[in-house]
Amino acid sequence: MPRPELQAPPDIFYNEAEARKYTTSSRIIEIQARISQRALELLALPNDGVPRLLLDIGCGSGLSGETLSENGHHWIGYDISPSMLDVAMEREVDGDLLLADMGQGLGLRPGVVDGAISISAVQWLCYADKSSHEPRMRLKAFFGSLYRCLARGARAVLQLYAENMDQSEMIMTYAMRAGFAGGIVVDWPHSSKARKAYLVLTCGPPSAQTSLPKGKGEDGEMCSEDEESDDENQTVGIYERNRPRKKLKINKNGKGRGWVFKKKEQMRKKGYNVPPDTKYTARKRKAHF
Amino acid sequence: MRLLTHNMLASNVKGVTNGFPLRLEAEKWAEKEVELNADFLRHMFSKIEWKALAGAARAVGYGELPDEADASMLDSEDFLRRFHHALLEIHVEEGALVCPESGRRFPINKGIPNMLLHEDEI
Ligand SMILES: C[S@@+](CC[C@H](N)C(=O)[O-])C[C@H]1O[C@@H](n2cnc3c(N)ncnc32)[C@H](O)[C@@H]1O
């Protein structure tokens, strides 16, 4: 099965049938709750028991937002799929819901939000679903508006399934350009099944607060049986996972022909004018004097 | 949508420089009781645009908010109760949000504002 992101735009992919299937799967419910709990932990809100105003971006049917409510917080959920939002309404979630496209910006007053989470959604911005879609512009609009609406020092934690390193780099680049500090926390990096990547972003100048927490299982500790096993065949939004970094590392003798072909193909897909592949492609040039 | 969210939302339409507050046209709303949390209200107070809240509250028939408010009023239990009710207990179900500058209407259906922009508004 190809990734959902490659099958159809999100508002089409998450139609009524899919929205229901998604929200009635006990496995998905559990996985999303666990990821949301971890995202909330990474938000590192002050431990004073005061409820906060949070965003849930790509809130879907409210599985992620429910974790926020259970922890006493108020939230505003954004989603582009009317069917997912219908299910959320039916389930009487406590957050407020908006039918909106995060790639158009969030449309909030500056500095009012105490934190934002996004669970398994932001990778959708990397795909051009309409001829008018320019992923880079959409990432720029999204991160720019996210940065502006957060209070200084507030965090955004985005768990996402990038298709490859290029995507995660592109996403990270636009987050940094918007002014965020932060990085990626990877939980269970050694498990192909349980591996989860969280972009942890802080608004405002770098401080002690900005330092990243460690990912779970980073030092080789393995995750518990259940955390590993119930991710099997998961359809939460990813079918191919990030390859471990190692495989993409370049070898010492330069990047190789395969890499060049891949790169050229990517550039072609993006619409650049790229010379055809020939037997000369990526050959070493003779030294000229 | 509760008035809490209305108070945060601003129109995002291309070319609009001041998209706040969106005018609330409420046709149908419901009230739902929630537990009052004074800490949350105190935390939120500085972020709230009071005039917009009082105006939106009037649009749903709640005229019990003062026209102006300052932080000293947070000591009054009566004030907190009114603030709480306006902010969190009124749900707008049908109606529209209207951009103060461009006049663009964002419809609210089944409690959900449709904030999707058309291509020429981005
Ligand atoms: C895998 S679901 C996750 C839903 C929810 N966060 C959860 O944990 O159950 C991804 C959601 O992202 C939403 N989404 C995708 N692209 C979006 C966009 N551009 N703006 C807003 N939501 C989007 C989809 O409609 C879908 O509901």
C-alpha cells in the first residue's frame, strides 16, 4: 500500500468511510493516544496545574485532542477533512474545531497560544495536491503563522511521518526560517516499528529551555513488547517508514551514480529542467590544466 | 465554537491588515455547563481582547459582561462567573464570522467555522 499522502488529497482520503474506520480502530486509538501523551510531555508546560490554551493541528476526529482534554487543557483543533471533523463532533470532543487548511496559515492573533501539538499530520504539507499548491510556500505560511500565534517561550511539538530525509530537512528548514529553535527527538530509533520522530520547536530566543530532551530508547534500551507489537501493520498514516539514517549516508568516494540519478529524478519531478541521464552522467571529470 | 476561539481568530484573507475581530453573526447557539477554573481565567485574561468578547457575547444574547475590564476585577467571584460563562459555556452552532475589512463571510455549520480560503484569497 502506498502512503496515504500519495493516494489522494487529505480531504478526499479521509472521507466518511475512512474517518469512521480510522476512529473505530482500537489499535489506532491507542497509538494516537500514546503519541499525543508523549507530545504533551515534550511541550513541557509549566507544572502548575493551570489549564492552558493549546492547538491541535490536523486534529482529525479528535483522538489526539482527547489527550489534551484529559489533562485539563483547552484546545482549538484544525483539520481540512470535513468527514474527520464530523466524527469529532459526533464524539463530542471538548475542543473547538475549525475546518481549515494549515498550509494557508492558522489565522490567529499574535502571541495568544500556550502551545501546539500536531500528530501524524504535517507531512501532508510536502505534497502538492492542487496545481496551485507549492509545498514550500505552504510550509512557510504554516510555520510563519504558528510562530506568530505562540506566546514567547511556548513550544510546538509536531510528530510526523516524513517520507524521506529530503522531506524532513525541508520541513525543518522552514521551521527554522520562521524563527523557531529546536530539533528532532526520535523515540525508539532502533525499532523500525515503534520509531517516532517529534519536531520540538521553541518560540523566541534560545535559552536553557530550548535544549532538547533525549528520545526514548536512544541508548539502545528496547521498548516494551506492547509498544513494539501493536504498531504492526499500522495504517495511521505511514506505510513506509524513514529508513535509518545510515543507509542514506554517502560513501567516502563521493556520492555515486545512484545518488546522482535519484537526485536528478527528484529535480525533474519538481519541474526543473534537468539534462537526460547518459553514460556520462556522474562520471569523474578528467583533470584539466 | 466557543467565544474563547472567536476571540483568538483573525481573518487571514490576502491583503487584509486588520482581520480582528471577526463579526459574529449567530443564528443558533447552545449552552453547556463546564466547571469554572479560576486559574485558567486569570491566565487567559491578559490574552483576551475584552471589547471583542463583550461584543460577541451580546451577539449570542448575553449582555452581562461589563464594557471594559481590568485585572483587578479578577478578584470578584461574580465577575469570574460571567467571564467564565461567556468564554467557555456558549457554543455557536450556526451562523457566520465576517471579516471586518473585506466583508468575507466564513460560515459556521454544525458548530464548525469554515475558514478555508479560496485560491485568490491566499
Ligand atoms: C493521520 S490523521 C491524524 C489525526 C489526529 N491528529 C489523530 O492523532 O488521530 C491526519 C490528519 O491530518 C489532516 N490534514 C492533512 N492535511 C491537512 C492540512 N493541510 N490542514 C489541516 N489538516 C490536515 C487530515 O485531514 C487528517 O485528519
